Amino acid sequence: MSGFETVRGSQVEIAYERHGDAEGWPVVLLHGFPYDPRCYDEVAARLAASGADVVVPYLRGYGPSTYLAPDVPRSGQQAALAGDLCDLITGLALDRPIVAGFDWGGRAACVASMLRPDLVSGLVTVGGYNVHDIAAMATVPDEPVEERRNWYQWYFHSERGRAGLDRNRRALARQLWDEWSPTWSEPPGVFESTAGSFDNPDFVATVVHFYRHRYGLVPGDPVHETDEALIARQPPIAVPSSTRQPTRSRRRRPPRRTSSTSLPWSNTGSSMPVTTCRRRPPSPSPTRSSRSMLDAADAGGLR
């Protein structure tokens, strides 16, 4: 895990990798669970070759990103992830970058775009309006087939699940990779180069809090209470936005709340299809993923 730099945020010393021309048009790529910046290697290279200044952070609890103090809550809530992204943008003095992500990273990108549109010029997100409606998620069950696919989330709700993640970090991540991307011909060494990020001492606590907080099972960090109250109203995202939607496959149906025409966008760009499930990282489809960012840059007049 070499070649990274750090920037000090309000709660986390945020580790990040940087590619391309520091004077180029800025883009921030945000990974999900259980991944790390390795999932963007090919996308970052393509964007850098197109003149971008590409910043790829390690989310809180992953890799070399570290909490600033023992008393900082090991929170994975969406407002905390978005806060780290805003800290990264301001700390590196990025000039209104495009923010892009999937899963946890898509959530950070959506919420940051919602809360601080002044910091962002464009949004690319997998799965549409990627913002937790905690009140609904805490009380409204999903279809049985979807509940079964989310087994790991219910697992993390128990102390047995916390212990299982702690003991079997790599094996559990490997299981999820295989379930979510069953047809991906994974290049040799990709999983091994990613798995070291799960050895972060706060990985388990952050992951468990993420999956408990999203269902209203545990309180959030009081520092983010004001932002969470705003998020709970599910306000529109005003920045120019592009969604990459999952398509129907034998393995997984599309998520229910992802149509850009039925969700609270106030400035939606295009909706571009992507195959397989919503949690799949960009690495299996780097051409489509990088094209999304280039289209967003063109739409925003960044290149």
C-alpha cells in the first residue's frame, strides 16, 4: 500500500492516491464496500490520460486512512462519509471536482452534492439517488429475494456478525465479490492487493456502524446530527448529475428506487446502463465508467 498521500480532515486523516496532471480538470473517485482504490486503477489511468487530475481516497476505516483521535466515533453513517469527501475537496483545494462513486462511495458523492453543491461541479453515481431514507429502511421490508441477497447486512446487525467480520475479513469480502460479480474474469492479484485495506484497525467498527445506522439501529455521531436531519427530508440534488443504472440479469434485478425520472433530482443529465448488480465496482467495465466521467466533464465545461 504505497504511493499514497494524506490530507487532514475534521475527523479523519484521509489517505488518497493521485493520478494525472495536478493542473487538469479534477475528479474524485470513491469506492464502496468491500473494495478500495484498486477498483479504479484502470479508470483512473484512462481519465489521467484524458487530462484529468484524479484523486482516489481510501474511505474512513479502510487502508491508511485513520481517525484523528480515540474519541472520534467510528461512524460509517452517510453524513460522515460525505463530510470526509468535503474535507478532501477543501483540503486539497480542488476546484469543484466531478465526484463519482458506487455503493458507499456513491452515497458519499450524492450526499456531498446535496449538502455542498458549491463544492461540486458534477455527480456520477451508480444506482440513482444513492441516499439512505433511514426512517423507511428501518420499517419497510424489501422483497424476500432482496432480503436474502442482503444477508451480510443482517449478519452485521449482531455481535456474532461483528466477530465474524473481524475473524474472516478476507473470506467474507471474497464471498461478496463472488456473489456480486459472478462472471467477472478478475485479473490475477486484484483481490490480494485490495484485501490489505481491510486490516485497518477501525475497519470492522466502521463497517458495522454503517450497516446498523442505515436501519436506525444505532445513533449516529452527534457532530453530523444537523446534516442527518437535512438528509432525512430527502432533498433534491441540484448539481448536474449522471446515473449509471443496473440492468436486469439472471442474477439480480434492478433496485427499486433508481429511476432518475422518479427521484428528487433537480438537474439530471443522462442515464447510462451498466450490466450486473449495483454493487459491482468499475473495474470490470472501465470503458463505460471512464466515459461517464468524461461526459460529465464535457457537460460541465471542464475540458
